[in-house]
Amino acid sequence: MSATEGVTPRPTTSPPAITGLKLPPPEPPRFSLSFKIFFAAALLILVAVGGAIAISATRARAIADKKIDGDLKKSGEAWESFQQNRYGELQRALAVVANNPGIISMMTEGDAATAFDTLKREQASSAGAAFLIAIGPDGNAFARTDRPLPYSRDMRQVPTVAAALEGEAAEGIWLSDQKLYHVVAAPVLEGGSRTVGAIAAGFQIDDGVASSLKSLVNADVVFLADAAGRNEPPRPTVAASTMRDRSSAVLAGIVGTPRLVSAVLREGKTIGPIHLGVAGETYLGYFLPVRSSTDDLVGAAATLRSRERELAPFRQIQNSQVLVGLAALVFAFVLSFVLARRITGPVDRLVRATEAVRVGNLETEVPVESNDEIGILARSFRAMLEELKEKAALEKYVASLTMSLGTEETLVATRVQPGIGSPAVGEPRIGTLFAGRYDIQSVLGKGGMGVVYKALDRELDELVAIKTLRSEALSADPSLIDRFKQEIRLARRITHPNVLRTHDLGESAGLKYLSMEFVKGLTLKHLLESGQILPTPVGLRIAKQICAGLAAAHEVGVIHRDIKPQNILIEPTGGLKIMDFGIARLTEDRGMTAAGTVIGTPDYMSPEQARGIPLDFRSDIYSTGVVLYEIFTGSLPFEGDSPIAVVLKHVNDAPPIPQSRNPRIDPKIASIVMRCMEKEATARYQSVNELYEALARVTAEPARRETAA
Ligand SMILES: Nc1ncnc2c1ncn2[C@@H]1O[C@H](COP(=O)(O)OP(=O)(O)O)[C@@H](O)[C@H]1O
Ligand SMILES: [Mg+2]
């Protein structure tokens, strides 16, 4: 709150201090504070944890895919070298068989039945061959262990066989009965050099082969055989696999990717990495075409790796992330509940207190003590409440005074002592028209400058106060009048509830006068004259309003120069108006005449004013200090037999400490008063705002005031 605020113009109503009004509890809000806090916290956690999970999941998947891809890419080479090794082994095994004397004689005899029996016997010792075939020198296969006799097939065109008949061991892949075989063929030599035939052995590419390969490539291995006939669309079947339990799912996944099947099995392309759905899992696959020894596409070797399995360790991390998130949510829930409780508890009490004050219960307690914003709010509220109490107290005080003294107008009128000074030329008379527009109604008072009348301004149809300025009282220096006019112009601009509005400086029949706002009320002088010390809240309320009014004037550069209780009007509602801004200037050079007489009272005069040196607004602060001294101690700091004696005291003497006049004065107020009354302007408050703040602090901490009140 700034110093210039806080004072409402002519408050029409003010809350009476009624107590005991019971209020229904305020309606519960739609979304409670704890819910809002929880919601915000939960949202934050969800976004943070969810975001972290989402981002890391995408990243992890990309990393897993890359890793799988890198591994699978190597499967082509691995398959090649695996095959070479296997061929080597199979060749060595077959060489032993081919060199068996029994086989050689079997060939030369050419008896199919004997050959079949011999082959059957050899098959057992030849590294688990699925079948053995005996081929005559003309290329006719005449016995095969997995086919019944009689058996005859022309195998001259089969490259493996042809090479063997040429005397060279050879190898290749065969597709037979939807199975894939590694076939090796070796020549049967008589006498170590003459080729009498050939023996071919088929070793099935079975699950065992797939498993061996799996341990090389670190991926599941599936061998596909193409079951379709020539010129038919490819029809892959699983020839061997490390995933027997899921063979059909794998096959379904492969068949479900048509581009893949035709690319590998028809066009002979290597495909990969490719994503395959297998029983709900995502596999990355790498497909190599498998060609037979006749260079036909007979199937494919596929290496597959499950992305899910690759991500398994990551999933564990993710699960713990989710757990942490859930834990954080629970924590947020508890925390928001506790937090909200801590906030809503005091806020609730504040709300109730506010409501109670709203219905006029000024004695409401504000039971909130904390150092956070709510504590500040509570303290501000308490200070506001104190201000309200001060306001109510002043109003009550003025009302009681008016009651005991009669109406303020009669009161004022009785104080006018007719006959002081000689009636001035053209002095208005009651019941007549003055200056062509003012119906003079009554005398409001009489001061150093002249008489103040209550009048009706015919032009504005408004009550005004007319103050005549007796020429003898005016300065002889016309430049002072000019400066006063200047100041009037400035003062007219002040629109503040604590500043009495000045309307005009006019002249009628040689008599200068000022017209101003008429205020119904008592001067502070009347209040103080009652003889008792004002109650502290009343005094503070008055003091703060003086500060607020002065602040508005100082802001536009107007110094009052004559702050005294006679120039402070208090309305019945407790509103305060400072009047006569700058008027003192008019009598400045007559303030202390050579004869030592002072026009007006010197009781509130600042030392610099008394010494006739240039003034600034801090002179007003001094005078305000004297007024406060009087308000809070009930007496003036300096009194003397003559005005000049008082003036000298203001210049030279330290004021008696306020406690010596009123032992019950709030020490804070006492020190404020003393600071205002420092002889050196620089030692006083440097602005009325500062003074206001100091007074407001007294209000804000009412506990210390109890004894003084
Ligand atoms: N605008 C006004 N409205 C009501 N009463 C006024 C007004 N101006 C002055 N008075 C009364 O007239 C009295 C005399 O005023 P003034 O001539 O300024 O002398 P002083 O300020 O020295 O008392 C005041 O004390 C006050 O009671
Ligand atoms: Mg006056």
C-alpha cells in the first residue's frame, strides 16, 4: 500500500464492530487445492517418466536392430565357411568308403543286390549319411540305400556325379523329398587309377546342422526347401530349423511376406535384414538363397533373431523405470496431500477471517503464523484489519464528540469571536450576495488572514467556503502574491481525499478572497481541545491521513508551510482534509515582524521556518511531528510566554521526550514523533511516505500497542 492510498473519500458507511455472526462454511471448491497440486505433480511425473520410457524405447529398438543387423549380415560368410568345413569332413568320410575293397569289387561286378547290401553296410560307418548311391561308369545309378531295388537313374547330367566319374571328388546341394542334402561324390578307383564308378552320399541338412550353424551365427537358423515343381510359384517348407516348436509360425511369417519368398526362391536374391512377425514377436531375418548342384534354386537358409529377446535386458530397465514412476506417483499423491493441507489449512482460516470481517466482525482473530507468502498475506490482512479498526475508532470518536458538543457548525460558530480586528472593506455579510455569485450563509471561523464563511456558490449550486484575505495581513511584496497564485494553481491540481480542494483566488470590491470546498466537520484543534489524549488507533488514523494528504501535495511540489490542527478538518465519517496549502507564503515576510509579533501560531513552526531560511517539504514533516506530539501526548512540546519565546525553543531546544508527557505512549510512536522533530532536516524522515510507513508498522504490530491504547 503506498502512502497516498488507503484513505477513501468521505466513506459513507463503515463497518460497526459487531461480533458473534456465525457464517456457514464456504462452499467446497470444485477442484480442491490438493487435487490440483496432485494433478500437476502427476502430470509432470507422467510426462517425465513416460517421455524417458518412450525415448529410451525407441533408442533401444534402434540399437537392438542395428546390433541384430550387424550380426545377421555375417551369417552369409558363416554359412559359406560352415559348408566348406562340412563338405571337407563328408569328403574324407566318403573317401574311406570309396576306397573300401568291397565297394570296388561291387562296382566291377555290377550286381545291384550285392551293391545295395554293401552300401547299406557302409552307410552305417559313413558319418551318418542319409543315403548312399552307387553309380556305374556309364553314369547310371543302380543302387540307392533309401530306395527299393530295382533302381536305375541316369545321373550323367548331375554335375556332382559327372565330376566324380571324371575322377574328381565333388559336392553340391540336392533337394529330395522336400529335404535338403549336402551331397558329396567320390570316384571309385580300381588299382588306384581307373575309375570304375562313383559313390555319392547324401547328408541331410537337418536340425542338427541348423543347431551347429546357430552356434556360429548366434541366431536361430531355418532352412527352407522349395516344395513347388518347376514353373510353379514357390512353396517354401521348413527343411530344418532351430525353432522346431515354432516352425509353422515361422513359415507363416515368411509366407506372409510374399516379396520375400519370390525374391529369395525365384530370383535368388539375398534379402535382409527384414522384419518378420512370428507368433506375435518381431524377428529380424536374413535370407540366403540355396542352389542345388544343378544351379537350381532349391531353398533358402535363413538366420533369424528376435528383437524382443534382444531387448529383454532393456525391458528390465524399463520395468524398473515404470516402477520408479509409480512410486513417484504415490509419493506425489502423499506430498500433494500434505502440501495442500499445509496451504489450505491457513488459507481456510484466512478465508473465514476475511468473511467474518466482511460482515463487520472487526474483532476477528487471524490465527496464521508462518513465514511464507500465506504468513505475509495473514500479516497484511491483520494490518488491514487494524486500519479498519482505526478508521472505525476515529469515526466513533468524532461521533461521540459531536454528540457531546453539539453540531459542528454551532460549535465553530461559538468559537468565532466577533469584533476581532476591524471589519475589512467590502467584508461580506451574512445573508447577502458576495462577489456576484456567493450567498453568504454563516461564519465558519476566523483566522490570521481573515474570516471564513460558508456560502452557496450560485454558479455551481454548491456549498463552498469563502476565506477573505485582509490586505493588512497580506505581504507587501507583490511577488509573494504572485508566487502564492502559482502555488494555488498547483494546489488546485491535487485531487486527493485528504486535501481540501481550493477553487479560486478572487477579488471583490478590493477584497481578495479564496473559495474552496466546504467541509462539514471539526478541526483537529477541536478534537485536541477536549483535553484528553486521543486513543492510539484514532491518533494513528489521523496521522496516516495527514501523511497521505501531504504526500499528494509534495508529489506536485507544493509545501504546505502551515501544518497545524486548525488547518486539519475531520469529517463526521472520520475522513480528514488538510487545508490552506501554501497560504502561509502570503504572510511570510510578516511572520516575524520587527516588533516580534507573529501572525498565526508559532507552535508548529519548523526551526528553518523560524529562522527564515529556505524551506523544503521536510519543514512540513517537522510540523506534522509537532501535531503528532500533541495528538499522542496531549500537549505541545514547547510553550512560552510570548510567541517569540516559542519560536526560539523550536530553534534551540530539544523537545521533552513524549514519555515524560504520556508514560503510556507506544515507544515506537514516541520515537517516530522525535524523529520528525529533529532540528536538522536531514535527520528527519526524508519523505512523508517514509513517515507513513513507520506509522503503518505501528499498526501492523498492534500487540505492542496494547498498553498505550
Ligand atoms: N473549507 C472549510 N470548510 C469548513 N470550515 C472551514 C473551512 N475553512 C476554514 N474553516 C474553519 O474556519 C476556521 C478558520 O480558518 P483560517 O482562517 O484558515 O484560520 P486558522 O487556520 O488559522 O484557524 C478553521 O479553523 C475552520 O474551523
Ligand atoms: Mg487555516
